[in-house]
Amino acid sequence: MSIGNSGVGKTSLIMRYTVRLTQDNEFSHKFLSTIGVECKSKTMQLGKDKLRVQLWDTAGQERFRTITKNYYRGANAVVIVYDVTDKQSFEMVSSWVNEINSQVEEGSITALVANKVDMNNLRVVSEGEGKQLAQSYGFPYFEASAKSGEGVEEVFDFLVSKVYTYVQDEDSQKGRNSFSLSKLETKKKKKCCK
């Protein structure tokens, strides 16, 4: 599940990870603001298992918070995203942390992601500030750019790996809905006799 202020690039990060953004894999500025909650999925191989990862993209606007809060419960992982060119989105991280702390279940993994690092000339939140904030909450910290693709796979691959390990260890984690992993059945080819 991705959360954060409106316009920080949550949808763009998820789109960069799950699908080709254009035929040439170039960034598109044509994304509309998310209304409520949207879901994207990606099939991937992890070890011997083929998995379907579901990523829930939430709206950042205040008016949708009652809707999006319902999706926090059962989230295997939460990505709090802020925009390095928007100090207010960084300052709101503590509010997002408070919101999820009362909702997510034990064992859920949270990461802090600084997005739009490709816009270094407009950057107002330093890497050091981001790392320090993440460390204060005990969260892993990532820098990414949905536009260039830098760091995006590292964020989600890290979380998928952590969730997968946790799910393997805890049967009670199966069936969660916000960053869920499902093993896909491998179809065995039947041999025909003549």
C-alpha cells in the first residue's frame, strides 16, 4: 500500500514498477489523481515460487481518508512517499505514520520513500534529512524517481522479499489484502499416451 500527500508520485511509482509507462518505457505526466483506492498487480518469480503482488494506491487528499483507512488493516507493507521538492509532504510524514500505526497489524513492514530525486536542482529535503526521519521510526529508507525509474525496483523488491519471508514464517499472514502475495499454480503438462 502506498500513502502520502497528493502529488508526491505514489501512482507513478506503482505504475513504473508494475507496467510499462509507455511503449518506450518513458515517463508520462498524464496520470490523474487517484480517487479513493486503486489496485495494480505484478507477477514475479521469487525463488522457486511464482507470485502475484498486489499494490494498493491510495488517494492523498484529506477527503478520501475515511475510505483509504479501511485498506490499512491487513496491509503486509506500507510505503510512505514524500516529494523531495515539497517540504510540506516531508513534514506530513509523521501524520501518515500516526495514521497507519493505529490501523496496520503486527508484522506489517513500513518503508519511507523519497520520490522525485531526478529533480535535484529543485530539491528542498536532503537525503540526510530523509534518512534521519526514517531512522527515527525504524523504517528502511529509499530514494527513487518514478520518472527515471531510479530506485523503484529496489523499493518494491525489498518489500516483496520481506513480506514473502514473513508470510512463509507466519501462516496467519495469509489472505491479507493490501500488499498480498499469492502463489500461482504451475500447470503441469499432461503427457499423452498413444
